[in-house]
Amino acid sequence: MMDIDEFGAAISDKTRLRLIEIIHDEGPLTSKQAHSEFVSKYDDRRRESIYKALEKLVEVDILSKEYKGTEDGLVYALQH
């Protein structure tokens, strides 16, 4: 079960909110694709910081991640 405080903290961060918006608009993305979209729409961030933000959103069950057996690797999607 999701902790409401963790959920609130996760969505209080502007970078994580923007990533939710990007994945909502673009559909499932790899961290590399999410980083590219983030940089083109907002501002330059290190790929590692985008990866950490994506992982935090997975921790609180906002995003899911699935390993694709292709060159894509991990793909992040909104939970339904």
C-alpha cells in the first residue's frame, strides 16, 4: 500500500511532475527517451538525475517499469 506522505513528496518535485506529464503525453519511454524529451521541453538535466526521478516515481507506484528484450531496455509507463 502506498504511503501518502511518500506520494506527496514524489509529486511535489517539479522534475518528477514534468516527467509524469511527458510520459502521459508521449506514452511509455526509456530513461534515455524521457531525458531527451525533458531537455527539449524544459531544461538541461543530467541523465542520471532523470533516471533517479523516474525510479522515485516507480517506488511510489506512479510509474511502472518493464524490461523489454530489445535494445530499448527498461521502459517506464504510467500505472493504470
